[in-house]
Amino acid sequence: SCGTGCVQSTRTTNPVRMEDRAVLARRKIVQERGREPTYLEEMVAQALIDLEGSAAELRPDIQDLGFHEAREYDVAGGRKAVLIFIPYRQLRQYHKVQPRLVRELEKKFSGRHVLFVAKRTILPKETRKNHIRGRQKRPISRTLSEVQSAILEDLVYPTEIVGKRIRFKMDGSRHLRVLLDPKDHANIECKLDTFQTVYKKLTGKEAAFEFPIREDQTVKREGDPVPQCSLVSNERINRG
């Protein structure tokens, strides 16, 4: 009890119980009915909930975000990558906070590379057999090539793709080279193998991620003028 002249505090604490946090985390996972979330997906959901509580500046932007699925891949150098599939309609919302969100999640996942890809639907090419009169024509964004191109952009975001080259080999196979903005070289050089591995897992296609060769990347002698940087043309299609 409080004696004379004592002002009793009316402030109460309302800690979030562990079971409540688990329920909140489950709400982050937007998945098909009947499929239970994996342990990795529960970890990702819990990490997002933890960030809402610890990073006040992120909370308004991430509290309504969810994800469909999470997968883990082994990449070169003995590292691992966590790929998170997000709703396509939330892609822009994720992009607003993605650089900071990736840094925070990579801390929580012990240095694993964290990547986000929007979940998209590929519609089959229309033929005489599957043609339905009156049905809307297949949007270009739902074609196989467009979806795979969008996956490239998702994987490397916020780095921009400044060019693509396709090399045709003698056996008829194709090899895609993806040229990335060199201004982000220091930030993502360690992730190039991760991009390559995850892209092949998702599409079955080989792709090499690299930076354009600049004309100033030559041995310079002291006193030589600094040449103006210009990117080698990336629109050329090589055959070899």
C-alpha cells in the first residue's frame, strides 16, 4: 500500500508473451492452405517481428509486410543464402526498406546472404489446344522470358543491371552474362556467386554476374592523364 503523500504509479507493463509473438510471426507467412511453415520460414517471420520491436524507424514500413516462402541454398565458398519469396503486390514496399532490411536480416542469420524475389505466375503460350474464346490475351509480363528477366532484377536489387550479353556456344547452348552497375562493386562483389547459384536454381539457366570492363582499367604511369570512363558496349551479342 502507498502511504500519505505517496503518489502511486499507474504505469503498467504489457510484455508480449512468447506464444503471442509466435502467433504474430505466423501471420507474416502468406502460404497455401494445408502447408505448414518450415523451421526456416518461422525463423524469418520471427526475425521480422523482432525488427518491428527493435527498429522503430523500420516498423511503419515493415509491419504490414509478409512473405510466401523461404528457401536456403548452398553457394560457393561454403556460404549459404536465404531466398525469401514475397507477394508481388508488396514489391515496391519492400524496395523502400530493402537495403536496411537485408543488412539487419543478414546479422540475424549469421552472415548468410539474404535475397528477395517476388512470386510471379508464368502463363503458358497460347495454342490451338488451350485457346479459350473471349479470354484475355496473355500479358507479356507473364511470359517465361519476362519472368526470368524480372527475377534477375529482383536478385540484384538495389543494384541496377546496365547490360546483358548472350554468348552462343558451339554446342548450341547459351550463356548469359549480366553486367551490374560498377558503383556498387564494393557492396555486392561477394554476392556474385550467390546470384549465379540462386538464379540457376530458380530457372535452370546459367548466368554470370559481373561488372563492365572500363577503358580506364589499364596500368597507368605517374603523370599520365586520367582517361574518361566509358563502359564497353553491352548490347553486342557474341558468338563463340
